[in-house]
Amino acid sequence: MSRLICAATDLLDGGDGLRFQVDTAGGAQAAFVLRWHGGVYAYLNQCAHVAIELDWNPGKFLDVDGEYVMCAAHGALYEPDSGRCVGGPCVGQALRRLMVSERNGNIYLEAEA
Ligand code: FES
């Protein structure tokens, strides 16, 4: 069952991500959603290197060029559209993706982790 995360206008392309919580088998976990190159992508807010949150300030997920999701701890770089790590200590691993959709002016979580 889908769940409303936010209004579509809350996400600027290449702008801040929006943090939210998801229910997982292990309990509630931090997640985030962002808009990048026109698409909307969501992941658990947990680095593949060490299981800590990625953003250096709440909602600040992208690097200075806006090209990668960057972990604030050791600089792992993730492709925003795939979650795949392409730089840093966990190259080849990936963020855990959450399925989201954009419809009727809103962003919905379609599946919990
Ligand atoms: S914890 Fe993210 S790069 Fe080390």
C-alpha cells in the first residue's frame, strides 16, 4: 500500500533531499528521497561502508557539483539514480533503494524496505 511522503514541489531538482522514516523488519529506519535529473529516487539513509546516515546536514545528500550522493563520513559517492557506489571505501556496493512514485502532485512510497 502506498504512503504519502511529500508534495512533489517539496523536491527541487538537484536540491536538498527530504528525510522520512520507513518500517523495516528491523524496525523504523531513516530514509530519504530526492529529485535528480528529473527523476525521483529514495533510499535508506544508511551508508554501505558503515551503517550510519549519509547527510552532512539534514537533507544535504548531494556533493557540491550535485552529481553524486555523498556520505559525509568518508566521502563515498553514489549514483543518485541507481544508488551504486562509484567512489570511496565501498565501491561496487549500493544504497538500499525504496520504490517511490510521483502522481497527482505528490510523492508516494510504494514499498517499505
Ligand atoms: S561511513 Fe560512509 S563512507 Fe564511510
